[in-house]
Amino acid sequence: DTTGIPEIVPKLTDDGKGIILSNTGNARAENIHVTLVPNNIEFDIASLDVDASYEYSLGTMVQEIKTRITYSNENRRLFSSSKKLSVFEEDPDLLKPMIPMFKWKK
């Protein structure tokens, strides 16, 4: 069953001074708790609707950070995720084929 599943995706801002949390799932996320390691920062967000975003300002520039996010859906089912973020990582090319073919551009 794939209904009622929120998915919180973290991303560093281009200048490295903030984190953007986006709900790319198909349900509202509630009781969101975010931990940023090693900066020892924790914050909570009451809820985040589908396709909504929330930006948290870090105040200082960071190059790398690890996020740990816990949240629930409207039925109180718990979810969690952990992701390492870096300002040096490039966004993946969503149009790139899984199998190299036709001399894909480099």
C-alpha cells in the first residue's frame, strides 16, 4: 500500500547557509524532528503538506552535514531517514539513462 506515505527530502541551499526540507511524498508529514550532526542543532516542525517546503537558516556556512529526520503521517505511522549533505555534490541528472547508450553526454 503506497498511500499515506510522506517523504521528507533535505537539501542544502546553494550558499550552504540553510537547509531546505521538502515533502515529496503523497501525505502530510507531522511532528517532524530534525537533528543536524556534528553541528549539534535540533529543531521541530509541526507539519509539512505534500509538495511543501520549509527552509531552516543555519546562520553560518557549512560544507558537509548529516541530517537525521523523524516524522509521522496523519495515522501516526513513524518514519525516519538519514542523509549526508554536501555543498560539493551536484544534483543528479534525472534524464540520464540507467544504462549508458548512444554516447551519453559527459
